[in-house]
Amino acid sequence: MEVTIPVELPTSRYSVVIQPQGLQHLGEKCRQLKLGEKIIVVSNPVIFEHYGTTVVESLDAAGFQVNTCILPAGEQYKNFDSLQKIYDAAIDQQLERSSTLLALGGGVIGDMTGFAASSWLRGINFIQVPTSLLAMVDASIGGKTGINHPRGKNLIGAFYQPRLVMIDPEVLQTLPEREFRAGMAEVIKYGIIWDAELLAMLEKTEQLDTLAALDLQLVSEILRRSAQAKVDVVSQDEKEAGLRAILNYGHTIGHAVESLTGYKVVNHGEAVAIGMVAAGKLAVAAQMWSQADTDRQDAVIQKTGLPTQLPIGMEIDQIVAALFLDKKVQAGRVRFVLPTKIGHAIVTDTIANTLVADILTGM
Amino acid sequence: MEVTIPVELPTSRYSVVIQPQGLQHLGEKCRQLKLGEKIIVVSNPVIFEHYGTTVVESLDAAGFQVNTCILPAGEQYKNFDSLQKIYDAAIDQQLERSSTLLALGGGVIGDMTGFAASSWLRGINFIQVPTSLLAMVDASIGGKTGINHPRGKNLIGAFYQPRLVMIDPEVLQTLPEREFRAGMAEVIKYGIIWDAELLAMLEKTEQLDTLAALDLQLVSEILRRSAQAKVDVVSQDEKEAGLRAILNYGHTIGHAVESLTGYKVVNHGEAVAIGMVAAGKLAVAAQMWSQADTDRQDAVIQKTGLPTQLPIGMEIDQIVAALFLDKKVQAGRVRFVLPTKIGHAIVTDTIANTLVADILTGM
């Protein structure tokens, strides 16, 4: 069954479509958008091996002139070199303003392809076909695109909306289990900051640490609720002037942990899980949240098989220092997203660094 | 006397201010915009030598924390390396989302700084302080930013609006005469495509090939009318979906001439002058424009000391081939902007390549 979530922003409208066998229907969906003839599919070798043929054949059959740009897999390649390779493909194929870059992959491919699409000829069409759970529920929706700077994650990028996000749940079958759990971290996040029913649904589910334990209907419902949460928030605040910042729940400390461990020890979702546990403790210490609710959160994180403690050997001082390099710093104060009840969170810059250090020391 | 031209776009509002001694008043103007504390002034060594101290002192006095990023001068440095230097300065100074990049320079500095501002943290504040006539009347207004790809000009960039454009006409005193004439090419363009009175004013002026021949009131009026023409067009069509394309009058063939001569033989304004002469001839051949009007145009171009013929030794076939690499190609057809009367132009893709070749052969 196909679910369509409309996204309505001041300057663009598009749909997030959740559709089993969506890859097979990609060509016709793209055709409906009246895109120009040329499409470059950007992917990595692993994903392209699994789904490249299906996607290219579907686009081909719909009459598009399809080329590909295959980039090495991994966060360490989310950099200028990869961006240049997309630009080179664009010039080789003489892309025009009506042409399209299509991202077939996880968040790394989606973010880079989106930034390339935003900046090539000052903006060409962009389609998201996320293949990881993380990208399906988070990265592919809302128009944040970008690459890493050698000295910090996602420092360079653009807000640039896709023309379509096509989510095919069947693609999750080939997702490594660790990446599935990483995506679940963002799902849990929506349960805490936006959709209390989603959290309750996760609490009721016996086993959450592997896709195999979930029936397809539950997976679809998780995808739908998560995508809807993201769309709700982004529609109210596309450029992160206010509300959208709550989506960074767990990300402030999470980013610091990721970056200080060289993006090698924990993945993004695991870092967010650790960040949510820390933020929960901060909220309780600041008397904004109840111990009972933070316990509920931590139990779901644990049931999903995600980490709830800092990686061994991390220096607390370094984490606190790294917080100041974050985009979320304003006027020299670190801004935290903290929950106030299940389904609701606020942004605050009143948390003292010493409290952060204390909480982290206890983890 | 200060002239303020308001720019009202769907997602942003700002002012183009034309103010003698505007550099001295920059700090207070910036203060009124409620920018964050940190500003990086991006410039080149030549411009900074002339005006750096004035700008930095003005910002300093208004309470900003000012740093500088000085890039090598010249179109050949409008590339990734320079962009990276701006990013490095941004990370060194730990710029925040409320921080500002201020471009003090011509179109190259403005375009690069604007693209850096659009993409650092997905968008920080951007101020334009154009120092060349070309940048004052064209490049600094309207939000086109970008860098060159080794294989094509302005292929990478963003539409990103500044928070303020501050034009100080007195700065033109130090502009080399050849660059003054280059800027006049864009002024003449507005006279042809938008503002017939502006063209009449230029026709009435005895000498146009040097700033020294013009009184300050005429210079201010030229700046005001040109900036207003650009603002009028951009306000109706920010992202170049339609009308804005007329601003490319003279630029289609102009870009090809610039790029094929390695950006070394003619500068941008000279290339546009050649492009306008060619476009005028095309329009006459296509029976869209009168010979009398194209003669009026060519006479003003000539009086300004701008070229009206192709650089010696250019291959016509190469120019025609280069047209197809232009951003303005759509569905494989080259789009030309052609005048229909003084003060009005249209976009057309009905001009045959053979006609283009014939016209160029006659130049």
C-alpha cells in the first residue's frame, strides 16, 4: 500500500512516498514531475550492486537518459573530492537546469548529492531514494544537504528541497543490522520529542534490535509516523529559525562523541542514542523532566541494542570543548534540546558546562 | 545624498544603499541589521590596501569583532582553493549562524564570498560592498553567487541574497579605467533591455570612456538607474524562471568569447559588449529589431571605448560549440536574449546555429 505524505513549504512542495516496490515505480513517479530528460544516479558500489539495475531500468523505461556516478562508501568520503566527482559527472553529461541528480543511498549519498544539486548551475532537480532506515526517517526529508569540513561535520551545505522522496521499505532487507539499529535511534527520537504514540508503540514491541523481528505493517507504521514527524516540524520551520532545532535532540553531545572518536567507533545513530541518554539526564538534573520518563526512554534505547554509555576512554573536557564547535552554538552558549514530557522538547542555552561535565562523568 | 533602493523578494528583504562615504557608515548600517558579533571581511590585496582600514575601523567602532580573509586578485582565483580559504577563516574564527561574511571587492570577491556565506553552516549573513562599477550595478545585486569550474564559468553556486548592498560611488575613483568601461557595458545593457531613458542619458553624454569626464551627479544617477533596473527584474523573478533571463543580454556569446580566450584577452564587460553587438545583429537578421536601434546601441558601446568586434583569431565553430555548454541551454537549444525595441528584450530559442555562425563571421 502506498502512503503519500505531502510536504508544503513556502517555496516548494513535494511528496514523501512510502511504497513497497517503490524502486520499480520510480520512473513513472519521476515522469509525473515533468523533469528534463537527463538524470544522473549517484550511489555507492554496495547500494548500486543491490538496487542500481532496478532503478536504472525503471528510469530508462520511463524515457529518461540515465547516467551514473558511483562514489566510495562511507562518511569519510563525504568531502570535497566526492562533491567534485559529482560536478565532473554533471559537466561530462552536460546537465541543464531541468536535469536531475538522483541520490540512491544512505544519508551520506543523499547529503552530498543534494548539495551538488543545490549548487550545480545554482540549482537543478534533486530526487531522494533513501536506502537506509536513518536516511528514510531523517536525512532524506527536510532539505538539509552538505559535506564535512576536515575539521567538522556538515559545516558546508545548503537547505535544498528534493522534488520527491521515494521510500521503499523492502530495501531495508539488505541493510546491515547495526545500521538498522542506528536508524531506530532517530525513530526513538521522534517518539520522545514529537509523537508519544510512536514511543508507546515501540515500548509495546517485544524485540526491536533486528528488522527480522518486526512485521512489515509495523515497519511501515514506524516509517510513516517518523516521516510525518519530520515533515510536521520542517513544514513549520524550514530553515531552523526555531522549532526545527528540536530535531537536534541527542545530536549536540552525539556530534561531539562522533567527531572526537574520528567517526570510527560509533556510528551516527549510536552517537545520537548516547546523546539522548545524556540529554535525558541533563533534563532531569535541570528539573525539566521526570526520572520515570528518562527511564522509559533509556529502556527503549537499550531494547534496540543501542549504546547508553560513552565509548571507553573519552575525555570529558574534550567533549565539552567540542560542543563549542557545533553549529548549534549561539552567542558563545551551547544550546541543548531537552525533553519536558514524552512527545515534547524545548531548546535551552541555560545549562552550565559544569553540569554537562558532571553528567558525562557519570556515564 | 543617500539613496535607498528596497529589494523585496518572497523570502528576503534588504536594501541597496548608494551613499557617498558609505564605507565610513558601514558599521552603523550593519549594526541596524542586528547581526551577530563576528564579521569576516573578505577582500583582495589591492582593494584592501585602498579601503580595508576604513571598513575595518567603521565595523570596529560599531562594536563588531572583525577579522579578514585576503584572497589573490583575479578571475583565475574564483575557484575551489579560494572558497576553501574562506571556509578555513570561518572555522578559525568559529563563525556562528548569526555571524557575517562581508565582501569588499569586485564581482569575483562578491560571488565567492556569497557562495561561502550561503554554504557555511547552510547559510550565514552576507554583506556586499562592491568596489567596481560592474559589481555595483550588476554582480552585487540579486543574489547570484558562485565559483568557476575548471571547465566552465559560474557553474557552481547558489541563489543567496545579501542582507545589505552598500555602494559608495567615491570608491570608483581608484578603479582602473578599463574596469570602469567594463562596468559601463552592463549599464548600457540596462539601457537596451529595460530603461530607455538611461540609454538616452548615455547618448546625450559627450564622453563616456573615462570616469573623470563624468560629474558626480551623473555617476550617481547612472548607479541609481542601473541598480533599480536590476532590482526591478530580480524582484519579479529571483530564481531566473523567466524574466530574469533578459539580464543575460550579451552574455551568451559573451561567455563563450571569454571562456575560449581563457579569460585573458577580454574582460567580462568587454565580452558582454561584443555579445551585445552580436545579439543586436542577430535580432536585426531575425527581423525582431531595427537597424537604427542597433546602430544607436553600437554607437554608445563605441563611445564608451568598448570593443565591437571579436578578438582576432577566434574560431567561429568553437564559439558556436561553446554556446552549448552555457547554463542557458535548454533541451539542447541555445537561448538568446534579443532586443525588440530600446528598453525591451525577449528570450528566444528559435535562432538557428547557422545564422549565429554567419553573424559572427561578419564580425
